[in-house]
Amino acid sequence: MSSECPQLGASLRCDRDRVDLPASRASGASQESPRDGAIEAGAPGEPLRPPDPPADGVARQLREQAQGALGELLRGFQSADPQGGDAASGGSAAGRRRLHAGLVTALMRLILLLYAEARGLLAGAPDGGAPLARLFEELEAERRGGSDLEHRHGAWARVAALSRALEGRGPGGARGGLCDPGAHPLLDGRPWLSDGALHRVLAALLVHDGAPVRYAELEVEHIGTLYEGLIAFDLEMAEGESMALLPSHVVVDLEALLDLTGGERLARLEAAADLKLGARLAAGVAAAGSVAELSQALARRASPRQPGRLARGTLYLQPGQLRRRAGSYYTPRDITRHVVERTLSPLLARAGRPPVPDEILSLAVCDPAMGSGAFLVEACRQLAAQLVAAWQRGGAAPRLAPEEPPLRRAMALVAERCLYGVDLDPLAVDLARLSLWLVVQDASLPPSSLDAKLRCGDSLIGAERADIGAFPAAAWSRGGPADVALERSGRRALSRRAPARRAPALAEGAARDAPERDGDAEEAELDAWMALWFWPSEGELAALAPGPDTFARYMAAARDPTDPRAALSRRIAEERRFLHWELAFPGAFDRPEPGFDAVIGNPPWVAYVGRAAQPIAPEVFNLYLRRNPAFHGYRSLHGLFVHRAASLLRPGGRLGLVIPTSVSDLDGYGATRRAHDALCAVDPDLPSFGSDAFEGVFQPCMGLLSTRLPPASPRPAATASWPLARSDLDGVSRRLLDRLGALRPLPAALFGERGFQTTAEDAERIRRADVPVPPYTCPIREGTDVGELIARAPRHHVDRAGVKGRFRKDEDWKTVRLLIRQTARYPIVALSDGLPFRNSILAGFCDATWSEFALLCYLNSSPVRWWHYTRHRDAREGMPQVKIAHLRAIPAPPPGRADLIGALDALGRELGPANAGLPAEARRHLDGVVASMLEMTEEERICVARWAAATPLPRPDG
């Protein structure tokens, strides 16, 4: 922080950095005392589920209130400008995005100022260093005194003036406008917000249940979770009279709802707004004949955030797909601490002794999807603690000002020399810079020192110097011999050019001090090459696309500002935010072994296939497919980042990412694992963080920890899965699991998919009813209708004519012998009676060895259930499902015990047709027979019995 920041630089105090200096440890890795119920990072395999520390509780309540404050800002803007500015002009989506970004920025400035007030960072400012708190007190006093705040606009000018205190004090070069009060002309520079609206905004940010919000308890990382909560909304415009409804605050168009029939209205409300109505309210909604009657029927479900009806043309905040599309979620501190420590520990211990200061400060640590910088802040804390310990060991601490904490200086040095980051969201980059700046709080750290290290760009879209020597035929084509000929032609044309420049080999440590090369020229060439992947396929500029014969001239003209092709490539590069890693971070790449020493983070979790698939532009799809080997099988953004992160490491570098646990073992992620394993070797005990690590996300997650292999080293054979630590297994369980897993599986033909595959539109063609009501006359079962040896009467009926030819014939349903509940942690099976069922039920069949009665008993036995639950991670975590692949992996009895299948057949014929469940005595007999079939020892039988007693069947209704 520079001396030109008088208010913030006057009396900085340490951020209570939450870092304990490391105790003496052979590895030299940092060691923190467990606080707030945290689990130490050195215990692999144990899910990190500590009690919420107080700061997390404050952040959670503040996030909810900040979302309400964003709505107040929007309504305040709409009152000041009823036409909505350019946001409303022609229903412009781009205008709405700009306005949304401006409102979020304005609110984040208020939050950051309140954080600074609570930290004592505005000691030199008026009002005792708490100008916003003082302003709120004044407005509250005037409101209680009867002043009409709705027609006054003076208070916002005071906020704008205070916001300018951030300009020049936070890191410069920001593109998101967080530290630039002129970044959003629509909102900045005019008193648009009434004093009444500002009072409500400040009340939401400062008061919770009548008590002050405790900003002093927040850690700097919590600023990120507030931001992520705000971008979880899209800014939309009401096309008809609308209404926001609980529980999800979703806005529903009442006029469009009125056009539907009564039953269709209820289905639309449930599908769009997650709203289920009781019989009385449902009847009122179904019978409503006008918008007024419909809103009155829904009044008890109205959201307090947007009370009353929204007129046509009103702007509103809709819980949308933005955060889901971005895949961004706040990472809890316990996870960042664990992953960062296990990533950095081997680097700090690789010399076989505690590291010296220069070794620590020579490390280059990067987060390629940094968001608001939580992982970089944690890395700063841990490396700074190591640096202070190294100073203490060597007696060579730098000269410090009187009463200056060594840890503060250490954090400033680490932030300036060791940390790198990239994010596609400009405002997130601003937040990351500001978060590091706030947590360091050292006057020796110039704000501008973070600008070049924390960059705005697309980590996955960029070129390398080696790329530009060949014409990218794949940018336009889809594979085949013609592509090969096209690329050869391009290379021949380029061979007539002067040799491409190569980065000079720099001595270790000299890269940061090397004179700057002609970076602009290189960037222009890399931009030009990369732009060919996004070249317009239509219009006037399409004709300018270079081919192999003109490619050399195109590249030579890349720096010519008058060349229209060069201008287009620059524009594409700006719009796409190309990031060329070698040029962006010469300190890491211009050294004998280029790359980062560590890559850490929690990349976006976005899927491009399956039910949660997000849209992707064809040109981006083609680029990923051609340039990233992880983009095959189950295509995902996090898979792309796994390969990108691994490729950025230098030999011996460490990878530490938080990713969905399914990447470790699902067949669809095989390409991702192979792409990673071609570069890195995984640690033998990858940590599992469970299914509830992220608030509001039912997705098990893990830590991917690995080490970059030397270029010439032999690659390990590809593995079917990555090794998750299993602290839940004792020796008996582990041996039984391994032994059963070595047996041949049940025949694959015994299991299959037969259920009716419903779509979103089918919600209006299926009704819950115990008896048929035309046109819903065909009974259909779902998963919860299947119990242990019980097929309950169907509770739903389908309009068979409405689903047309997608419904199976009656004879197809009658070929199914067993109903297997899919939504369960282990097999739950009943005999089939030939009625139709949905895709939440899997089908079982029989063969010459396994009758349906024998298979019914075998699948419902405790030993088989134990194996399924223990073997398959997704049976234990998240939202479990029994899958066909799971069933086809169930071990069959050894051939020598197949004679006992007859005993199961007899038991099944006695119990199955009764459709009455499995009595306790029959359970003991069944489990004993199956245990004998599988040749289980007495201690193995006890192990399974204990598991069965602790893992009861699900309730019939769920």
C-alpha cells in the first residue's frame, strides 16, 4: 500500500491473519492449530465437516440480506429512471447485463467499505472511521422523526464520495470497475438513489434481527461468497403482470399462467417455481379467472423480497442459471487450508530440510480460476508463515519498521513474488486483488504490484509460441485426411518465413529481472493465430479468412494496425479474453524448466452433457475438442481445467484442485483421468470432502493432489479410478471388499433399463391419484413404490395418449420379472406384476441359473447390499442412485457354492408372491444362506450385520 492512500494507510492493523507460525516439523510444511472445530489437514480421507465457525454464520446471514439489498438497489434505480435506461430499450439483454453488473458493483463497494470500517481501516476518514454506519444512523433518526426520505437524494452523494476513496487505493488496472467509480456511467456520477432506498439497503447490510451484523468476524474470503450470492440472479423484464413466489423467490408471469388450464397451472408452478400447493390453495389457483384472482390465490406464497404484483415492463431479479453456468461456489476455509497445505508441503520438503527464505520466495503458485482469490489468500498465509519460520531459523529477518509484524512483511513479499491468478470475470479479478491487498495490509506492497500477477482472461483459450508455426486447419474442419494435407500445406508456406522467435533461456531467478522483450509483437501474433478458431463464417469478413497459402502473410500483418484482418483478430482477442500463458506470466515461464511450482484452486463445475448440460458455442466446442484431450466422454469445464492445470506445471510441480468426486471413478470421466495421468502422478490417498461441503450443492467433492512427472519418465499405466482415501474401512471390511470384488459378476443380461423416460413436458401428463381419472387412466409406478419384497399400488396415473408413441406396449412391461428401486443406496427389489413404471425403477430378469425368485432374495440380502454400499462411492454420498453398471458388477457366488441358489429360489417363491416384505426371522435365514454362498467368515458376517443394523431401509414415501 502506497503513501498516497492517507485514509487507509494511517493506522493499518493486522487482519488477525488466522495463521499460526509453524511448529518444528521435519517436512517444513505449515501446521495450524485446529480452530473453530476444524480438522487438521494431515488426516487424509476424513470428510471435512467441522461445525460452522461464527464467521461462516455471519457470512450466511449477510449473503441472504445482501441479495435483498440488491433488489432494493434495483427498485431504487427503477424509481429514479422508470424507463430503465438502456436496459429497457428494446428489451436489450446486453443493457440488462450492464445494469446488473453496475448494481452488483455498487453493492460490493458498500460491503467492502463496511468491511474496512469494521477492521479500522478508515481511521483517517470522517465520522470516526465508520462513515457508512454513521450515515445509516442519521437516516434512521430522520426516518423515525417523520422525514420523507423517499423524495430526498443527498445521501447517495456521500456514498459516491466515499467510494472514490477506493480509487487508487485498491490495486489498479481493474477491469471490473470495483475500484473505479466511473466504470458504470449509468449509476455513477448522479444522485439516482433516494435516501429512503439507501436507508433500506444499508439496513439490510448492517442489521440482522435487530442486532448489528458483525463484519469484524468476517474473514476476507467471505467477501467472495457474498459476491457469488449476488451473481446468482439474472436481471429480467416482466412481459406480463408477474409475481415473485416462495420458496425460491422465482418470478412467475401471471398472465401466461392464466392462459393454462387449472391442472397445467399447478404443474407449471411446481416445475418453474418449486412451489407445491395444498388442496385448498391449489383449488383457488385452478379456479382463478383473472390476474387479480390468481394473485390473491397465491398471496400466501408471495416473496417478501418483491412484494405485490410486478407491472409489465418492470425489471426484476430472477434466480437464474448464471452461477450454475459459471459453476462458481464459495470454497470453505477448511477445504482451502487442507488442499493448499497438502499441495505445498512436498515442495517445501523437497530439499530434505526446512526451506530457506529464497527457496520459498522462488515458488510460483497459480490459481487458473481464482474467483475472488480464496486459494491465493490461503497460499499467501501458509507461505508467509513458512517464510517467518525460515527467517527465525536463519536469523536473517529483513529490517522492519518499529512494531511492524514480521508476518505482515512476509505476506507482502509472498503476494508480490509468488502468487499468480486468472479469472474470466473482471469483477472477480478486482475482488481477488483487493482481497490479497486487504489481507496483507502492508505499506511496502504497492497496489500495482498485483495487477500483472492477477489477470482477467480465459485460462482455456490461448496459444503457445510453438503453435504459431503451423496453420490451424482444425479451426475450420472436422477431421480426416483433408485436414492433414491442409496442415502440411500451411507448414510449407510458413517454412519460407523467418524462423519464429523463441524465448531466450534465462537463468533460474533471473526471469523476473530480465529486460522486457517485444511482448506486444508476440501477443499480436498469438492473438492472430488464436483468432482463426473464432473467425466469422459468414459476412464480409469471412472472405478475408486466410488459407494455408496466405497464412504466412496474415501472420506477418498481425501487427499492422491498418490491416482489417489484424483489427479483427484484435477484436476477437478482446471479446474472448485470450490468455497466452507464456506471455502473461514470464516470471514462471521464462526459466529453464518453465511452468508453475504449484497450481491450486476450485475450477468451475460445469457439464456440457447430461440433464444439467449447459450450452456451448460450436466454435468453442471445436476448440476444446481439438486442443484438450480431457474433452471427451463426459465433457465438462472442470475436466478441461484438470488438464490445463496439469499442463501448466513444471516437472516436480504440484497440483491441488477441488473437483467433483465423480471424476475419480465414473467411466465417463475416463478421458479426463487419462489426460491428467499422462502428465501427473496422483497421490495415493486423495481426500474426500463429502457431499455437503458446499452450501446448496448436493455434489460430493474431493481433492485432486498430484505431482508433474519429468518429461522423459515412464508414464504409469492408466487406472480405472483414482485412489480416494477410505478411513471408514477396517481390516476385515477391506479384505472382504477385495475378495468379493475378485469374484466374477452376475450375468449382465439380468438387468436393464425399461422405465418410461419422462421429460419436463410430461409433468402435465402424469397425475398423482390412487384411482384413474380420465385422461389419466394408465397406472404407473415410480421408485418410492418399490419396497423390500413389496410392490406397492401405483400412486400415479399417466395420460397414455398424451405421451404418444414413447410409451411401451403392455407385453414389454410383462417381460420384466423384478422391480429394482433406483433412488436408493443399495438394491431394494420386489417382484414385478407387469404394470408400467418410470425410469426411477430398473428392470430385473431371469436366466437358466437365476430364477426371478432366487435373484429377488440375493439382491435383497445384507451381504450384497453391504458390498454395493461399500464398493460404490456414489451409494454413500450425495443423492444416491442404483445404476445398471452397479448391478452388473455384483459378485456372483463361487462356482462351488452355486448349489445354494436353489435354497434362495425356494425362499423367494415363499416370500415374493406374498408381497408383504421380509420378516426378521426370514431376514436372518436369507443373510445366512448368502453368507455361506460367499464363503464369509464369522467376523465378516458380524461386520455385515453391524452395517445392516446401522443402515436401515428408506421410508416408504422417500
